Amino acid sequence: MQILNVIGELFSDEISIAVANKEEYIYYRPSKRIDLKIEPGDPIKEKTLAYKAITTGKKVSEFIHRDVLGVPYHGMAVPYHKGNELEGCVLAIYPAYTDGKSVVTIKTNDGWKPFPFQDVQYIEAKERKTHVFTDGYEGAHSNSLQDFEFILPIDQFIRCHRSFIVNVNHIHHIYPDTHSTFLLEMDNGAKIPVSQSYSSYFRKLLGF
């Protein structure tokens, strides 16, 4: 398990790592952001990611409600085999801060205004501040873009640049740009770059 400890160091602040055989967990490393309180030897419970991956023999990636282990989480479980025999699975577990929260509250000129996630068009980091853009409003927020990556629904929001996260439901058009990059035209007319480091990931998620 030494290699798993090394891998865990890469994600210790963000992602918890677990390994299970077909009956119980055999390794667990919690992160600073999410801890499911798993102990080696704990049996695998129904409705968990590990249970779903082992019973189906397929990779599973989904949200798990707090009723299952007491903590809501997103994660991915990938089965591993020895020869043709299913041995268990490896799990990456990350926090689901969206549970029970569905708005972003931004600072306006005269106070604060909450916006549902679906109304947020994009988020930009500039001049050491984070700016949230909706249709007709722009306001500052104390979260960093990295914080927002954990808060916002992953099926709606994509990091496309070191300075931008966009809501895919508000992309009006995608234009090719230089060096395999793209330019996004948003519903409000804003032009958002997709950098080269995110371009292949972006294309894969949007399926083009």
C-alpha cells in the first residue's frame, strides 16, 4: 500500500482514497476536505460506490446521499481484477458541498444577492478577486475558483481556463481559436477563452 500513500500525498487536501476487496475496506486515507470515517476491516455497505462497483463490475461515478454513510459525497470507484477474477475496487472520494445548497450569494453595490446555480453564467478570477457573472449582475465573492470547483455541480460547470469556470448551459457558441484552443461566446455576449491545457478535457466533456 506504500504506492497508495504516495498517491494520497498528491490529493491529501482534496480527495480521500479507499481500496476494498469484495467484502470489506482494506485501505483508507482521508483528505482534509472529506472524511467518511472508514476503517480497514469495515464491511462494504449497500448503496455505496464500492458496493455498486463490485456488484456491477463496472466503473461508477456519482453522488451518494448522506443517508448512506452520514456524509454526502461525490466519487468514483474503479474495479480491479486478478486475471479474469474481480478482486475489489479503488475509490476516489471528494466532497459534495452542494448538498442542501443551491445558490451563490454575491456582493452587490448595496448589499448581497443570492442566485441559483443555474443563473450563474461564469466565474472569473482577476485582480486577486473572484467575480461571479449572471444575466444582468456582476458581484464579488470570497471563494477562490478552486473552492467553486468543489461547490458547483460538476454536471453544469467546467473549468476551462486558470481564470474561468463556465456554466455549460449558458454557452451560446464555441469558436475555434489558435493552437487547438477555443473561444466561448456566452449568452450575455461575453467571450471566454478555453486554454490549451483545458481544451482536450473541455472537448471530451462536451462531446465534440
